[in-house]
Amino acid sequence: MAYEFVKVEREGPITIITLNRPENLNAVHPPASFELHEVFNAFAADPDQWVGIVTGAGERGFSAGNDLKYQSSGGVMGAPPTGFAGLTQRYDLTKPLIAAVNGVAMGGGFEIALACDIILASENALFALPEPRVGLMAGAGGVHRLPRMIGLQRAMSMILTARRVGPDEAKDLGFVSEVTSAADLMPRARAWAQMICEGSPLAVRASKQAVMMGLDEDTVAQAMTKQRTYPAYVALAQSQDYVEGPLAFSQKRTPAWTGR
């Protein structure tokens, strides 16, 4: 399917999703959000797609966030049920997402990255939640995900001041996993995706869901008691992969995962 504001490529079990409005630093307006909603729906529903990489077109921007020019010009507003960029309120996605941040990730752009599971950054990446300076709040997850990721005090130092953080500080703060050159960013993102694909896709999904749902429990004991009832774990325990993994280990061979 062809999209106007998003480019989608599939490389084996890896889906690469590129925000494609480079003339606007890949800022996201409602039409792009609704397209992304459909893109992520298709990714979630495709059993042959195991890992997603999210990046931005061009060399300057991952995403400048909400398209304020579109909003201020009177463009038709609205958002899909899955939130900004069809992602920030998509709480049931068990497939892992890697954000390959290739430039500015401001406001909603940063929130898109925070909604992913792993963030990689090029040397020209820049992160900020500047919403207070334009009379807004980072309500697409920024004020909630960032404190959970890096701790309250560190998050407040970014949220309240709207200050910009470069890639090395982002790694020190703990929300970026790796900093690369611009040229190496996508090869490294593909390498991370391939590492994930070495595991059973169903086991990966069960692990992600257990982490995310477990965080909602009051104690580790409660999370461990409930984890075997989580849907992704139930699917794993009933799958061919659940048998294939131990069998391949005993036969000293590489597992042939099917994701089924």
C-alpha cells in the first residue's frame, strides 16, 4: 500500500517505517498520524514481521513533533485511537520497535522515540520536550515515559526547562542505547533488529509484554505470579517455537523459528 507521509519497507522479518515529510523535519500532522495508525496496525497484524525500525527521512530530522504550523493555520485536527503518530497510545503492541534517531527529536518526535523499546541516536541527534515554551505540555507520553525511563529528577531537568540534550548526554541519562555516526545509524539499527530476530519472536513478545504489564503491578512478587497469564506468554506456551527452542538446543543447532 502506498502512503503519502510515510514510507514502509520490509526486509525479511524487519519492517522499516520512515516518517516522510523531510521538508517539515518530519513533523507529524493529523493526516500523517492516521497514516501511521494504519502502518502500525498492519505491522502488528503481520505474523511475518517481527521487529520494526522507526526513523525519519532526510539528514536533519527524526521528527520535529507536532506540526504547529498546520495546527495554527486551521488545519483539521484529530488523532487516531492509538495516539500521536498512531503509536503513543498503542499499549498493546508486543512486537519490539527500534527508534533510529537521525536528527532532531523534539516534542512529539521525542515522544515517538520514547514509545519505542530501544533508541539509537546519530551524532547529530537532539532531544527535547519544548512544549512549555509554546504554551503546551508533552501530553503524548513524554511527561510519563521519560520519568519512568530515567528517574524523576533527571526527567524534571528536561521537562521543566525544555532544554535540549545531545546524543552523548542522552546515553548518559539512560534513554539512548547507542550513539553512532550518521552513516552507521541504519546499519546499526538493522544489526540490533537482527539480534532480536535471533530469538523466538513469540518469546520476545512475551518478554516485552511481561516487562510492560509487570510495571503496572505493585510488587515483583505480584508480577511474577501473574506473568504466566499474560496473553503473549499464553501464546508462546502453546506455540511451535516453545518446542523448537529446547529441541534445537539439545540437538546443538540453530532454531528454526516460525513465530507460530
